[in-house]
Amino acid sequence: MANIVIDGIRKNFGAFEALKDISLTISDGEFVSLLGPSGCGKTTLLRIIAGLETATSGDVLIGERSVIGLPPKDRGLAMVFQNYAVFPHMTVYENVAFGLRMQKADDRRVKEQVEKAAGLLHIEPYLDRYPNKLSGGQRQRVAVARALAVEPRVLLMDEPLSNLDALLRLEMRTELKTVLQGAGTTTIYVTHDQTEAMGLSNRIAVMHDGVVEQVGSPVEIYNHPATRFVGGFIGNPPMNFITVAVEDGAVAAGTLRLPAPAGAGREVVLGLRGEAVALAAPGDGLDMTVRVAEPMGSHLLLTGAIHGQPVRVILPPAERVRGGDVISLRPDLDRITWLSPESGKSYPAAMA
Amino acid sequence: MSQNRPWIPYVLILPSVAFLALLFLVPLVQTIWLSMSDNGVPSLANAQRMAGDLNFTRSLKNTFLLTLAVVPVQLAIALAMGTMVGKIGRGRETILWIWTIPLGISDLAAGLVWLAILQNSGYFNSLLYGLGIIERQTSWLSYQTPVALFLAIAVAEIWRGTAIVMVIIVAGLNQVPKEFREAAEIFGAGPWVRFWRITLPLIRPALQSALILRTVLAFEVFSVVYALGGRNFPVLVGEAYNWQNQNQNYGVAAAYAVLIMVVSLAATVVYLRAIKVDPERLP
């Protein structure tokens, strides 16, 4: 068990800046996801923490001790790889035992730990088999068991579920959460899948173009995105952005006049979650031209435009709206995020 | 399509089958018959004559010793080269290209290059003399210096034949995803452990192919030996050549050829048994 401090990490590949001054503190026992689109630098950051990649500058501390310059094995960590990296020429037992064998643990302890880890991940029936006889999900369990068997201070996971099919991914996600909650290991989890990050993490660090855009709990990040990128990346459908004019300190949106955020210029971006609206009486609120209405069973998904700008909103399933309709929407004022059209950053939430 | 015309695949492979039959199977059967017959009658006379020959035991011993000395060294060098080139990012192709140059040089030319280096008035002696290590030209390739001759031939063979092993090993190493080595590193395996316990077992198919190919070629060694040692270092193919051309005795030459084939097949079986390739245990 240990905390992790990432302090000013930079990484250049030639002229390309993959990581631009990343700092992040992860508490002991915390589960933090690095979430971002491919190419944002999240895997590079994980590999730097693991010691598989060297940073151009900056420091990584695990349990108050700088590990920059230490080989991976002296950093007290274990890792689960995207393609599992379960050794095909060893039985499942020997795979799970690998880290302990390398530590020269005696056979009794190896057996104890392997059985414990195998029990947690329900792979006892396969211990004598070779990995190629197993399914992707089973191999992933072996990879996680191998990591847990050494009782690492820090567990690193690089897109561990992305090679699994959707149903299995959901199942493994739940199971991973159960297992890791019990182990209490500090975990860094790299993913591009927001539902994985939201479901598993204590905190999420959203990364984009080598920069951490926002760090916060899943709910914080969802409700109060710090940047337009975060709002647009998190949530399904993503947050809607409607550019509106500011006049005399107020924003005119349809028939509504909303107080403009402090520091706003002539225009401001109204960030609105698709479900943070309610149907209003015609002509009272924001007018939306509905292009397509998709009844999803649990909700009604509408795609169209407000102020000529594309939006997606979610209404209760019973509402009767069809493509071509013009409807009026009333936004939930507490759930509006105001963003600067220039910097894309959000204005601090106004005190209600 | 192919269900309507099931004979199409057979037609397509017919030319190569005919080619093989004409230029490989027929001569093979003829050679075997030639070695096991005497004036059209089955006979072991050729084999007896071969085994009774003065040079038979020497050539057999030399060929085996050379194979035993050369193949393991070539494998070790090829593994080292393959591992080194795997760590190189830019310029990798160029280095591989340079390393495979010996593959493009004919056996005999390679032998002559080494002869130019190692003969009495060669570059090696000039160098040693220039450095003051020897006082006069020393002979390395004569029948009076069998150890030096053996070493010279072994070195020349290693230089000439390592590239093919390396090419196969590099191809094998490319098949192993780097995550296996990284995972091993994370879990505490040092470079040696990673090499012996992860990399080597995972490139078994390449090891097997490289060893079979290189060993069979080593049993067929001839040109380099002929250029450097002549008849001072008899080998099996050299004896076959002599019986064929000098003695004009095709039967005994055929017996040598069949012996080389049997030895090569035996070596192949040994490798197939010793380095088992189980597809279940490969990446």
C-alpha cells in the first residue's frame, strides 16, 4: 500500500510532446483512472510510472520514495496489460506464481498466494491448463491474479478490459471492482471507456493531448466539467454546447433570461447535459427543432438544434415528440455549466 | 466455385509436383539405387568400399566435429545479433542488411576470401608480422597444423553461415510481443531470466527451423573446406566429389551422398524430438 505522487512529468518523442508537465497525487488505496481518447498520453504516463518508459523530466514517488531511475521490479508494483501478456508456455499456475518465483518465495508461500489469487478470480479449475486453452475473459482473470498474487503496493492496469466483448466487459468490470475493493491496493487504471472509468474509480483524471484536463470524482466530472473537452468526452450523449449572446450581464436563451457568469464577454457557451431539461409549454423556454426522435425504452433521445446549433437531449420515455416537431425546453438551472467560447474553460459555478 | 470444380487445386499444384518429381525424386531414387547396386544387381559393395577407404573415418569425424563446433556457435551469435538488433530503433534495416551480406557471397568465394587472409603470405600473417608478434611467415592451413586448420575452417564457416540463422531468429523474435518481456520485467525477471525463461521458449519454432537448416547445411560443408584445406581436411561431401570426379566411381560417390542424406535426416529427427513445438504453448 502506498500513495503515488506524479510531479511535473514531461515526455517528448523527438519533437512531439506526448506529456506536458503532468502532476497528479493519488492517495493510498485509491482507484484512479486515466481517461482520454487514444493518443492523449495516458498509456505513456502509466508506462513511465511502471518504469517501462523513461520520462524526459519530472519525478514519480511511490510511498514517498522517488522511483525514477529504479528498474520496474524495484518499484513494488504489478501490472495488467491490454493484451493480457499471460505467458503461453507456462501453465496458469506458473503464470500466477511467476512474480513470487522471481522473488524466490518458498513453495509453500507460492502455493498459498496462487490459491488465494486464483480463488478471488475464480480460476481454480484452470490452474493446470495452458493459457491458449482459455477464453479471453479467463486469460484476463489470470493476468489479474498474477498481479494480485505478489500483493503489490501499486497496481497498474492498461486498458485491461478493452479486448473483451461488451457483455464480458460489464461482468469483469463489476468483478474487478469487487476484488480490488477487498484488496485495497492503490490502483491506476488506463482506459478510453468512460463507463469503465465512471464505474470503477474513486477519481478520474481526464487527459487530452498530453495534459490533465480535470481530476475529480466521477460525479464531479460529469456535473461540473472543467473544460469543453471534458464535457464533450464524458457522458452519453455528450454535453451540449450552445453559444449564446450576453447583453447587460444577462444571457438571452429563447424566452429565458439567465444571469451571465462573472467575467463573461459578449458571448458565452451554455453547457447543458442532455437529461438536464424538461419539456415546457410551447413558446416558453429554449426552442428546439427536433430532427430525429429515438425511443430507447428507458428514455426518449432527441437529436436536433437549438439556436441553430446541434444538440441531443433526453426526455422521459412517455413524452410524445416526433421528428420535425418544434418543442420548448426548460433547462435545470442548477445543472448548467457556463464556458468561455475562447478558452473552452468553465466559469466557476455561480452561487445560487 | 471450387465446389463445382474440385480438381482445380490439383491442377494448380501439378507443375510444382512434376518439377519436384523430375528434378528431385527421380535423381534421389537413382542415387539410392546407384549406391546399393553393382552392375544392376543389389549389392553392398559400394558401401563396403566407402567404409574401407582410408579417408572415410577421417571425413566422417571431421564433418561431425565441424558441425558440433560450428552450429552451436552460430546459434549463439545469431541469438546475440537478433537480440541486439531488436533493441535498435533507427538504422535497424541497414544493420540487418549489412549482417546478411555473407549470405550473398558464394561458398567458394567466401573460402577464397578466407584463404587470402590466412595463407602464408596472407593478411593475417602480415598483420602479426607488422605487430612484431611473429618473426616469419607462419603456416596455418597445412596438414602439420591440424588444429589451426580446423579453427580456420570453423571461423570461415561461422562467418559465412551465421546470417541465415540470424534471419530466422530475428523473424522468430519479431513474433514475440514485447509485452511478454515487459510483463516479466515488471514481475522481477532480470535480463538473463527473461531471455532463458520467456524469449527462448517462445521462439522454439524459429530455433527448431534454424537448427535443422543449419545442421543439414553443416553436414554438406564443402567449398570453404576445399578452398582452405583441400584434401588435408577430408569431409563427406569432399570425398563424394573425389570418388565422382577423380576416381570416376559413381557408385561409391552415391554411397557417400546417401550417407549424408541419412545423417541429415537423423539430425532432423533428433531436433524435432528435442525441441518440441506445441502450438498450444506459443503466442
